[in-house]
Amino acid sequence: MDYICRYDSPLGAITLSCSGGVLTGLWFAGQKYFGSTIPPEYEEKDAPIFEIAGKWLDIYFGGHCPDFTPTIFLRGTAFQRKVWDVLLAIPYGKTMTYGQIADIIAKRDGGSKPSARAVGGAVGKNPVSLIVPCHRVIGADGSLTGYAGGIEIKKKLLDMERKNHGIL
């Protein structure tokens, strides 16, 4: 059975989902692809993983880089999961371009380089925002390109991370 709960963040309501004790979703209210991995049948109920994810979010929104990652399960295609694995390696306060992600995937696979557009499509469908830091992906020219949670939220998240680590 899948469960959901709500977390009130400084940037608005967040919905979390879990299944079998692992986090499967984290979306800002109104986010593109909101709830995309939640099956038709679910319950709104507390679960231990929500407490762990809530602590992670409290630390994050408190201006610090959490030193742990809640157990997650990313529901998606094999290619999407490759992209999301790269996202998990982007350090707090840093950014990476879609092209850089494509280069990493090509190097890991020993194959052809996926297009930046394909990488962007996978980044946008990341079901566990923030913890899988899709907001840290930017355009080749340094611009803040699309973010499923909205460009304003992306800007605030990046500004917060940079400020808290003396990067600004």
C-alpha cells in the first residue's frame, strides 16, 4: 500500500509518498508531474519514512546540508534512473548542466552521449524533488532553465544553498 503525507515548507506545501517503508515521491504543491508515481489506491497516513524525510527537510530548510539521505525508491525508466543517479551526486550548493550529465552517462555506459533534451526530460520527471536535487541542473549558459516546481522556487533553493555555504 502506498501512503502520502504533507509537509509545510517555507516555500509551500510538499506532498510526500511512500511504499513499503521507502520514499517514492516528494513534490511541491502544483508541481508539474505532481503525484506521477502515486498509484490510484493510496492512503493519507503517517509512516516512519515520513518522519525521516521530515527531519531531512527540516535540516535542509534550516539552511544546512543534511548528512543522511532517506531511503528512496525511484520509479522510472532505466534511462531516467541513470539521470537521477547523476543528480544524487551533485553536491549541495553546486550546479551541473544537462550536457555535463549527458557526458557522465555516456562515460559510465561506454556508449553514445544522450541528448541534453533527453536528459532534461528525465530531470523534469524526477519524482523525489530536493532529495534528488534536480533544482541544481542549469542550462549550458548558466541560465536557470525549467524546473517542475517552478523557476522561482528553483532560484530560491539555489540562492539558499549558495548563501548557506558562502558561495554568493
